[in-house]
Amino acid sequence: MSNKIDRFWAFTILFLNGWNWALPVTSVAMPTWFTPVQIVHGIFTHELLFLIYLVFIVIRLRGYLPIRKHAPGNNIAFFIIGLGFLGCISNGLNFQPFKEMGEAGRLFLLAVFFLISINWAKRHGSTFILRSLLLGIACAGVVNLYYSFAICFNTVGGLPFLLGQKGPGGSLGFSVILSAWFLLERNGTFSVAIAIVLAVIGIFGASISYSKLAMLMAGFGMIAWGVVLCWSLVKRRSHRAIIMMLVVLFAFAYVNHGKIDLYFKGVNAAINNKFVHLSEGSIMSRSLYFFSTAEIISRHPLFGVGYAGFYDAVTKTVSVENRWSCLEDPISGNDGKSNPHNAFLYYASANGIPGLFLTVVLFFFVLREFWRCFSGRGVQGKVIWGCLAGAYFVYGMTVPSLFNTAILYIPAAVAIAFTSQNCSNSESIQSNKAN
């Protein structure tokens, strides 16, 4: 497959990944392409395209994939695959519906996707991977914002709720951190403009999401942006492009200062409702999931209760009788959708102690790769690492989808590619000095 065709496939698959993350979530009928399209049950457009891409690659390479045996990232892929095997065993032993095997199968596909993403990053450039993913999130975010204001179900401080809180809102909030990383690695004025536009869309979307997760992730992103901007204005030669873009942005804000004032009042009202007046019940109900999951693990330590078994298991725990306990929805329970709203607890209850072990190790292996990428980049690199680590931790402690979507693995692939590139450059410099 030629380099241009391969680049097109990579862009399309990465763009659709980001696109699906930020699309509106609503019961209102939407145009087909403004909703995540499932080709068959559980297989979305970007996953089907990736499977087709793999078939082409295997045929072209006569049965092989462009994956090295001892390449960086193989350890992470190994743990993803291990989590998938655990899911298969657990679902089988707990007699879960066959469709739940698809959840385990998704992990196998994600392991391959992670390794292919590293190959893409090395072949086409790490900034290409970031840009493709971020453009997908931003474009879907614009669609989401348009319909959020058009439909306007609920409002706080005069601002409508984003259509989808934790899902689309969290993705838009996370894109703010990634756009700061993209700015750090920029290679021209156009890249600066893209980074700033992406950050504005992400901040605006997350700020009206009425989701603590989304706003916290956008907050981490704003910290990263502040540090990278200051460093760029002081140290980088391309600071003129940043100053020009900031002048345009401030000029736009000045011309529309009335609307900007209303926006800040609305955001302040949302923050007061979600953080300042944070209820004791909200904290206690979340905390009780740790106790109920511990009870489930004590009864099913080796293989858990399977992906769809949480509802039946949690309703038999002592913790569920506590007055602060969340009321589990029987309909969601029957559909196998009940979960402890925590990625680590989700796999602990589903796959037992081995599931908890693998997710914790996988999480720290990814953070280690980010540290290798950023630790040598000065203060700005360490701040981005801290913001990524904080955002991923908040994400993992709030929703169950950290390990079964690509939101963790695509940035990790970029980090590994950057590290490999930097090591190669260092070896070349040392070789030239020796010669």
C-alpha cells in the first residue's frame, strides 16, 4: 500500500474515532451521519474500516502485520490482550449472553489498533495522528454545539446543556489537553491556528456540558495551555504566530463582549451547581461502589461476574442497603448495562482480582510511556504529563470506558512514537560526534 493511500486510511479511521466520541447524545431524531453509526451490533464505522484496512495489509504483506516482536508498546498490547482473554473466560464461566463476548473481542481489536497506531505515527508523523484525532473531535463538537443550542432542552445561567454530558463533554474536555500537546509540537503558523481553534471548541463544549468530568478535564487542558503558551512566547521563534492568533481571538471577544459576559455568567452558574454546592449524597453514593465491588470480589475473586453481571451481583450486597447507595435501574440491569461508574471497578467486578490487577498495571504502563515522552521536555512537558495523568485518572474513576475505547491508546501510541524518534535522533547525534 503506497504511503499516500496508507495516510488516507489512517486519517479516516482516526478522524472517525474522534468524530464518534463527541457527537450529540439525545433521544431526538438526528441525521444518520450525526449519530455514531453501527454497521452491525457493536461494530462502528471506524472499526469496520480498520478491519478492512487490516485485511488489505495482511494480503499485501502475505499474512503479516507491520508489528515488530520487540517494539515499544508491545507490553501495553500484551496487557490489553490479557484483559480480553479474562473477559472471554469470565463471561463463559458466568454464562453471560454471547453478545458480551463482543466486549472482550473489542479489546483484542484495540490491542492491534494500538500497535498499528504506533506504526502510523512513526510512518506519517506523530503530529499527524494528533491532528487527525483532534479534527474529528472538533468537527463533531461543532455539530453537537449547533444542535445543543437549536434543541435547548435544559439551561443553566442562560446556556443550554451539551447533548451528552460525560461522553461528548469528556472528549471535548480531553481534546483541550491534546491541543496543548499539539501546540507544543507545532511546525508552523497553520498548526498554531489549528491548535487554538481546537482548544476554543473543546473549552466551549466542555464548559456547557454540565458534567464535572468534562469541566475538570478542560481545566487540566487550560493549565497545560497556560504553561505551553508562556513557554512558547518566551522561548520559541514562532511566537509571532501565537501573538497574531491571540490578538484575533481577543479582538473577537471584545467585539462580542456582551455575549462573552453572558457566557461567563452561565459557566459560573454551572460551576456553582456542580462543584460549589457538591452534595454529600453524591460523594457517598460514588464511594459506596468501592465497598459493593469489594463484596462482589470477595464472592467471585478469580473471574468476577462478567460484563453483564454487575446488576444481579450488586443488588445482593450489603452496601446496596445503605441509604446513600445509588438505585440501580432494573432495565439497564436486564440489558447488561449497569456498572460501578468506574473503569477500574468495572473490570474488578467483571473479571475479579486479575481484572483489577491488569487495569492498574496497564494504566501505570501508559503513564510511564507518557513520562518517557515528556520528562525531557522541560517544565512544559512535565506539566502536560501531569495534566494527562490527572485527566485520565479522573476519567477512569468516573466512567467505565477508559480501557475499552481508543481514548487511552491513541495518545499513548503518539507518545511511544515521539520517544522512539527522540532516541533515534540522540543516537544519530552521538554517532556523528563519534565519527
